[in-house]
Amino acid sequence: MLDYYGVEADLSEEERMIQESAREFVDEKVRPDIGEHWIEGTFPKKLIPKMGEMGFYAPNLEGYDSPNVSEKAYGLLMQELEACDSGLRSMASVQGALVMYPIHAYGSEEQKDHWLPKLGSGDAVGCFGLTEPEHGSNPTAMETRAEDADEGYILNGSKTWITNSPIADVAVVWARDKTDPDTPVRGFLVETDRDGVSTNKIDEKLSLRASITGQIGLNDVYVPEENLLPGVEGMGGPLGCLTQARYGIAWGAVGAARDSFETARQYATDREQFGGPIARFQLQQDKFAEMATQITLAQLLAHRLADLKERGDMRPQHVSMAKRNNVRMARNQSRIAREILGGNGITADYSPMRHMANLETVYTYEGTHDIHTLILGEDLTGISAYE
Ligand code: TGC
Ligand code: FAD
């Protein structure tokens, strides 16, 4: 496995163990039929509780039966999951960073006791509703409204492009006060079996096919006061969750690129043309040299990001730089890997083209590449380009 600078020699025992067990799990339980799921547009749902048993959902959180692993161990886990498929990493990212994290960080003790154990074990599935049909890159302009009602709230609005909404038991929904749109955004835990909730599936995606995506319709949905996340007000709430998920993506993208590289390396040493393996041609070796360099740079960025996060020095802008760079890198390098596989590379028998198609989504969600460019631009110049 590519680790050109031997970074993994410095992993702790726990980090190594998590990496190895995730790799084994993926090789035995997911890799054999992930291509088929991708073609069919299905997620292997039977894996959801198994992934819980393996401790794949937010194992970096403290308490509530969580193993509280290091940030690097969490990153390595995301890397191994995405080395299989971005849809698999999405499952863990949403459940852990976008649903368990806000409950852990902003929830009441009752909400934590009720939801964290069952989300952690995969007995319940969560989703995160921020994006709306008319507000993607600019969620601050959201139209979903919460109106005071008898000891609770009435929610109205719609969210779209929501990973796992059609199979979710609970949605973290972000909304503004109906009567005063200047009031801060609040987060609500909405059980999907409440009257007025609909979760239609989005079909015919050409990317992230082994992941279920849908909408959330909220039509006069009543939620009691105790479903409000009490610990946060304003856009810092949802954006704080995105920082956690983007951190996992910065690591995951390295996995998708590494898997594409390893598949191409194996193929190029096996495949013979003009009387020998295609790996002997300088044109192919140039591609391997460049791929390995780009993957190594992204891997070093991810490891450094983990160190910053572990010691509390990581800023959201650090995460933007790593998400932006590493996903672009993986998107470009998976394409080069596909090229090395010739005609066979366009089939589902090999992973690079599946990664390449998935990475179109990863490049777009959790803040598009352009949005992360603007976040960095603002940080570096002090001038915001999106106001
Ligand atoms: P701005 O005025 O800059 O900030 C508002 C408040 O939020 C704080 N903040 C953050 N906090 C934590 N982490 C971050 N990344 C933060 N960014 C900002 C900020 O300090 C401020 O706090 P306060 O206390 O001063 O009020 O916010 P803005 O509204 O101008 O934001 C601009 C912008 C464009 C950066 C933001 O809207 C953005 O990031 N847009 C991209 C939208 C996005 O990423 N959507 C993702 C949806 S979820 C998803 O895609 C899941 S995919 C799941 C999967 O399958 O893996
Ligand atoms: P838009 O915001 O309309 O952007 C369109 C284009 O314009 C992009 O290229 C963008 O970079 C560019 N652009 C926008 N603003 C600017 C600007 N100021 N300057 C320069 N260029 C700009 N969301 C959730 O809330 N929860 C989920 O679980 C979730 N899962 C998803 C799963 C999938 C498969 C997909 C595809 C998306 C998911 N999303 C989710 C939504 C995702 O976060 C949004 O698609 C993303 O934030 C971009 O929003 P948009 O698609 O509306 O594009």
C-alpha cells in the first residue's frame, strides 16, 4: 500500500489496529459486491448495524459508549472506508459527524441519552438537513421556518440532496423563526415518522450511486420543545458540524486516490502490450510518479490536520484547505488511474472510474471546491467574496 514517506510507521498501536480492522472489514464484507451496489444504485443496508458494531460511527466522541479514539484514528478509518467507496464513507460521515456530533455538542442530556447509543450502534439511522432546493452554497438564506406552537414548534419547508433521508429514523433539521427571519437559525431533531414528514428518494444519480439520497418535506410538522437542540443558535451550529464532516472527507479522499493508484499499479504490471508489461513504458511511469507524489502530499496534509485537531489548534479554514486540495487531487488522480486501465477501466470490475464518478459529488458537497476557495480567499485577504 502506498505510504511513500513511511508516515504510518509513526501510528500508535490503537491507530494501527483501527486501520487494519477497517481494511479487513471492507475487504471481506464490502469490496466483493460494492461494484454491483453501485450499478444497482443501492446501499448495502445490512452493513449499517455491522458498521456500528465495528465502532465506525463517531468513535472520536467522548462518552456515551464511544471508544473516544484519536482524531488520526478517525481519519484513518474514513480513509479506509473511502478506499472502498465514497458512499460507504458518506454513511459514516453523516451518521457520525453530522448527526451524532450535533447531538453530542449541542444536545440536552435527554437527547444524548436517547439518541447517541442507538445511532452509535446503527440501530437508528440519522440524516442532516441543511441544503434546500433554492439554497445550496448559501444555506444562510434558508427558507425552512419554525413557528412557536403549544409547548413546541411547527416546521415548514423542504430540504434536498439529503444523504440517507429515505432510510433515516431522525433528521437534524436547521430552520429559522417564522415570524422574525432575523432570528438565529436553530437545530431540531425531527423523527421521520411524524405527521407531515416526507422523504422522497432522488433516483438516477450518475455519482455516489452506492448511497441513498433524498429530500425532506416538512408540512406543518409539530415537534415538542424537547426536540430543539438547546446548545446552539446561529449558522455556527450547522457550519460547526460541517467542519467535522469535512475533516473526514479530507482523509477519505486520500483513500479513494490510493485505491485508484494501487489498482492501476497492479494492472500495469500484469497487462502486457508490445511484448511486456505496460508499466515499463516511460509514459506510464510518469503517471505513477505524479500520482504517488500528489497522493503523498495530500496524505501529509491529512496527518498534519489531525495533529492540529488533536491539540485544539485546527481552524475551519485549515479544514477547507485540506478538503479542497485532497478532493481535487483524488478527482484528478482517479482519472489518470482509469486511463492506465485502458478499455477495462470503464467497467465496474475496476474501482478507478467508480471513484472518479463518486468524487464529482465529493467535490460538490460539504462546500463546493469554489466555496472552499472563497473561504481561503477571505482568510488570506480579509475580504469576503460572497457578501
Ligand atoms: P459566516 O458569516 O462566515 O459565519 C457564520 C457563523 O458561523 C461560524 N462559522 C463556522 N463555525 C464552524 N465551522 C465553520 N466551518 C464555520 N464557518 C463559519 C462563524 O464563525 C460565524 O459564527 P458567529 O458566532 O460569528 O455567528 O457564514 P456565512 O453564512 O457567510 O457562510 C459562508 C459560507 C459560504 C462559508 C457557508 O455558507 C458555507 O460553508 N457554505 C457551503 C454550504 C455547505 O457546505 N453545505 C453542505 C451541506 S451538508 C452536506 O453537503 C453533507 S454531504 C454528506 C455526505 O454524504 O457525506
Ligand atoms: P449551488 O450552490 O447552486 O452552486 C452551483 C455552482 O455555482 C457550483 O459550481 C458552485 O461552486 C458555484 N457557486 C455558488 N456560489 C458561488 C460563489 N459565491 N462564487 C463562485 N461560485 C459559486 N446537503 C445536506 O444538507 N445534507 C446532505 O446529507 C447532503 N448530501 C448530499 C449528497 C449528494 C449526493 C449531493 C450531490 C449533495 C448533497 N448535499 C447535502 C448538498 C450539497 O451540500 C450541495 O449540493 C452543495 O452545498 C452545493 O449546493 P448546490 O448543489 O445548490 O449548488
